[in-house]
Amino acid sequence: MLLKDPNQVPESRTIKYVDVIIPVPIPKRYRYAIPKELEPYVHIGFRVVVQFGERRLLTAIVAEVLENPPEHYQAKYILDVLDFEPTVNATQLQLWKWIADYYMCTVGEVMNIAIPSGLKLTSTSKVQLNPEFNYFEHEMELNPHEDKLLNHLRGVNAVPYDQVSEILGIKSVYQVIKSLIKRRAIILFEEVKEKYKPKKIKKIRLRDAYLESEQAMEELFASLSKKTKQEEILLKYLSELPVLSRPELNREGLEKTEITHGGFSTSSLNTLLKNQIFEEFEVVQSRLDEMEESVTVEAYDFTLNDIQAGALDDILEIFKERDVCLLHGITGSGKTEVYIELVKKVLANGSQVLLMVPEIVLTAQMVVRLRKVFGESVGIYHSKFSDNERVEVWKGVAEGKFPFVVGVRSSLFLPFDNLGLVIVDEEHESSYKQYDPAPRYHARDMAVVLAKLHHAKVLLGSATPSVESYYLAKTQKYGLVELKQRYGNAQLPAIHFADIRKERKRKTMKSEFSSLLLDGIKESLNLNEQVILFQNRRGYAPFLTCEECAWTPKCNQCSVSLTYHMYRNELRCHYCGYREPAPKHCIACGSSKVKTVGVGTEKIEEELKVLLPETRIQRMDLDTTKRKYSYQKIISDFENQQIDILIGTQMVSKGLDFDHVSLVGVFDVDRMIHFPDFRSHERTFQLITQVSGRAGRREKLGKVIIQTANPNQLILQHVFNHDYWSFFKREVWERKQYLYPPFTRIVKLSVKSESRELTDHAAEQLAVYLRGRIGQKRVLGPEFPVIDKIRNQYLKDLIVKLERGKVDLVKAKTLIAEQIERLRQQKGFRKVYIVVDVDPA
């Protein structure tokens, strides 16, 4: 309920005001007045309900309490306070401001992604009779729909707006509602509700009186001697909870579903409750225990070997002088064990720890193992959790329940108040970069800033560090510790190249499988070992084409061909989600000669089932892991050797540790190498090295077979030799020559609109503005990207390169923002949208 008219602020008393952060993309904070009765309850970091615009109710965060009213508009009152303790602390607000400044967005956009949706409000429009309206005495002329609605509202308090259509039996109710509001017969209001609801479980327990003496219990059994079903429930309770010998267990009680779903009489239970033999109560249960049940991990006991112990000592020594250290440990070197010992030391000092992993697939094995070591002090935070689960972790961190959090990039926004260490595992991963919506932050870089605000330390870990991080370590801005030996003296896998160009000439290829790869798979299966096949493209085939006229189905909203998914016999756009049935005939010429081109994970799976019909095959990609715990289920089945061959996209390359994988096969490596991006070689080296690391993790030498049309490519030779240092030196030399990171900072500007001509014109004009203020050589483009239309928006990109050490970054960003605003102010460009991406991945 609204506390008072939000548009009326009296002049008769001294009023306090608040500047609030609203989760909308406005450049400035908005100021509201505080009602007198709420003044004691309004503090920085508290959530408040505010009216923004005419009818919009939003959750806002109090950023500052002030004495002065706004200068250019009449302040509205805040409507309510939602907290007894701050939801956001001062350090979080500092971080939000840094993100907004650095990534050139608004603080409201930061808030929108920082706070779980469950901590925001929903508002539902409702319709009710105006209390001042008398249905029986009015003299209005009403049409049948108006009269029917008013008559219905007489008998109810209010109805949701979206139910009015159903009540009246018509599709459009707007004119009816508008007419009755105008004549003051009804009012439309917003019913505000908080989204978060704790999960509650209903339990039952015996009344304490029956546990006070043996006689009381004997009398109870005597009273139920002829009531067999009630007696059965009592016996079930006593068998599950030995309360006669341990009365304290009675406080815990038994879940009601143990009775209602256990074959016992529900009506008999209700009688026992009615007669006050049992009592019913509710307890709040964490939703975070489900993942524990979905993954089975043996007891996790380990001792650091001499090399790991030395690495730990080196890290601790570096932290005495530097705040950031890079741990470069080859695949299988035991970085996780080093993390665990480091976490133990920080937690023992009473500080909090955040361990970041790039994707949810990593949390299954790692988190369950960490729980074995750290117990219930570990909180898990990731995007697959529901709103309510994320709120539980948020509150758990704020209340000190979870001093140790394992999470994806969004976990950086949790309300830490005593952070001592941030570990960024697989720091090279591109999934640490947020693409949409703004802010387009990089979690690795943000972790360093967050740690600085808390006076904490940062450990970056990777077998294939990003070029930028390794460069900073080599130039001594970061510390560097290297683990160059696999744990337990396990050897790195042997790399083999299958020359598919030669095999195709010799006709030894079977569909997409070279003879070398297919023979390797059969050999592993004969030894009861497992195989991982990596193809970084999901679906059955990249596209369909007509053999007669070369027609290819395209997305009607994006400038890409549609990917064929055979399982559902449909074509899908992986950019906007558009889908349509797969055609049997060419739409252009009518020919039935429509064939697939290229290969995706689905096609590899299908072909393997034909080639190896007795083999247990599973696919792990976006299509097979949409359900909440499907990742964990697939990983668990593979660990337990219920799957022989696992086919997947990048998901299979990331940090998973399997005992029985002896072979890894890699498809389509040439497409990755030649992708038009300055990071393509880096990504290829990282992906192949990471996926190769899944092979031969124990005493047996693993094997990796890479299918390529040119085994002599330099990048593949670096992979063959497991030679990160040579790869790094070559990559840094090239980037220095052509002014790419780490020698420059890049700001990418994507101009978009629904008109190709407008986009083109706006991008060219923006380039002129930028060159005039920043310099000719620093602005590249504009150019239409490879995919120049997504969701009916045409795109054209500009790249701004800013040399490190030579350019004032803050001033340069200000100039860029000014030129963007200059363009937007022009009448012809008001329908143009410009996406700013600082440090694009």
C-alpha cells in the first residue's frame, strides 16, 4: 500500500532526501523525499520502493541520505522500506561505481545485474471499485461490459488486470478500463510483492506432554489400541525418531511427506493433529543441497607433494609484496589442491574467500570435493540456480553463513564485507566476459578491483594463461609461480595429427572420421577406456543447401544460415532463437536434393552410433544441458563409466578430471585457427591444450588426435610440443607490431538500427567525430562485421585503440562518450543504438 501521495511533498517541515540507484539505464541518481514515519528506517544500502514515471514501481538502493531537495524537479516520496539490514554494503556501492565508470555504462545497469531478481519487486496491476463510487446510486450510462465489470467488482476486493478479459469475455479491455477510470468508478493500482520466498517444509512432532513420562506414552498407546491407522503413524514416527531414549530429537520432528507419501492414512494424521497428539510446524530449508545429491564423489583426502608445497610457499611469499599472483600450472598439475591449502589458511584468519570458476560445468566435481573439505561453509552461486536459491546464498554471505563461496562471474557482486582472497580458476576463459546486457565487464579484471577495495589478494590460475595476464606477470606487475609437472608424475598426452586432406584423397575417411581417429577410438574401447570427442559447434550440421541451385535457408532476423538440428528435424538460429521445420524440398527451385553441409556435435553422435552401434555415447552441449542438473548427471555418469564416449563443445574442455579417459579427438580445428579475430590463435591453443588435458590423467599415457588439413601450421606445432612459452613469445611479438592488447586498450563501438542505410550513415558520422577528437590512427573502421544483422538490427563496428602508458584512459573515454552523445542528439540518428564494449574478449 502507498504510504501517501508520492507527488505531494509538504513545505511545512524539514524533509530529508535520498539519492537512490534505480535498475534502469539513466545516467544520474534520482532523488526522493523520505516520509517522516520512515526516516528512522532509511539507511545507505537499504532497498526502498519508489515510483518512477507515472505508474512504474521499482526497487531502488539508497546511495546517499541528504538534506537538499532536487533542483530541477519536484521530489516524490519513497513508498516503503524493504530491509532491516542493508542489502548492499558500502564496498559494493564503490565497486558498482567503478564498473559504471570503467565500462562506460550507468550505475543502474550495474545494479540490474548485480542484485538477484529475487531481491527485486514485482508489481501486478489490479482493478478495484473506487471506494467513493456507489454502484446503486450512480446515474451513469453504462454499456453491458462496463456494467458487468462493476457488478463483478462489488463482490471482490480486487482483480488482476489480466483477468478482466476473462471476466468480460472479450480480448481488448483497455477502452472499458479507461472509460471507468475516467468516470471515477474504478481505480487501477499496483500490488507490490517481494519475489523471494524461502523454501519451507512442513513437519510433525509429538506433543511434549507424551514424552514427560512412560505412563503418558502408555496411555497414548492405550487410547489408540483400536485405531489401527493412527497407531501405525505413531509407530512410524517412533521408528524414524527414537524420541523415547533421546527426547531432544522430538524438536527436529519428521517431514510430513514421510507420512502422506509413505502409504499412511492422511485423514488419520489429520485426526492426530486435530486431537493435539501431534503438532505441525514449518522449517526453512536451504535449496542448495540438491546438487550434493546429483554428484557422487569419493572422500577427498590428499597431501601436497613437494612441488605443490613449494608453489604454495612461493605464492605466500609473493603476496607479501604483490596483491596479484598468476599460478601457471600445466593440466593435471594439481592446482586445485594448492587452492584448497591456500583457502584453509585464509579462512583460519577469519577472512572470506571467493573461488571463481568460468562455467557451471566446473562446479559439479569441484564444489562437491570442496564440500568434503570445508563442509557447510561453502556457498555456491551460479546462473542455473533459481532466484530463490541465489537470494539464499546472498543472505548467507551477508550473515556469515558462507565465508567461502564458489561461483561464476556474477558471484563478484555478493555482499562480502571481509574478503581476504579471490581465486580466479581458468582465468583465461572467455566466459568470464559479460556480453549482454551492460555492463560488459570482465570478471578477471573486476576481481582485481574488488580485491583492492577489500585489501585482499588475488590468485589467477590456468594451464594456458591469457596473453595479457602472462605478460603482466612477466613484466613483474603480477607475481608468477609455475607448476610444470603433472601430479603423481603423470605424463602429458601424446599429440597426433590426422591429415584429413590426405585421407580424403586416399578415401580412408568414414564420413567425418579419419582412419587414425576411428582406429584410436576402437583401441580405447577394446581396453575398456573412455573417449572424449571435441567439436566446438553444436547441432547436426552448420547449414543445409540445395545441390541444384545452392539455396541455403537463412534466418529472417539475422544474417546467418540456420543450423540444422536432426533430433527435432528443425532449423535454428543460434543468435536469436528463431526456428522453423526443416524443408524436404528446396524452397527456391523445388528440388529434393537438399543436403547438410559441415558437422556439429549432433551429427558426430549420430554417425558414431552407426559406426559403433554397441557403444554407450552421450552428447554434452547447450541442447542436452538445459535442465537444471543435467550437467552434473552427465559428468557423474561419465565418471562412473556408464558412458564410453562423451561428445561435446567447450564444456568438455574445462577442468574436468576423469580417471579412465585415454583418448581425446578434436574436430574442425582449422575453422578455429582461421576465425577472423586477433585472439583466434590464442583461443585455439587454449582450447586444444585444455581438452587435451582430459586425457591420461593418471599413470597411463594419454593420446590426443587432432584432425586438420594442415598439420604444419605453427600454432599446431606449439600445441604438439606443449610449448606455451614459444606460443606466447610469437603472439606478443605480433600484437606489439599491430597494436593489440596488452599494448593497447580497445573500446569497441557497435552501431545498430533497423535500417542498414541508417546504421551505415551513423557509423560513418561517428567515426568522423571520433577521429577529430581522438586521432586518425586510433580509430579503425567502421566495418560491417561477419554477421551484420542480429534480431532485425543491422550492425557496424568501430574499434578505438588506446596505447597503454601514452593515453589518459579516463579522458579518452569521456571524449568517446561525448561523441556518442553528440551523434544521438542529431534528429536523424535518434533511432540508432550504440553498444559500448570496453576490453572486448
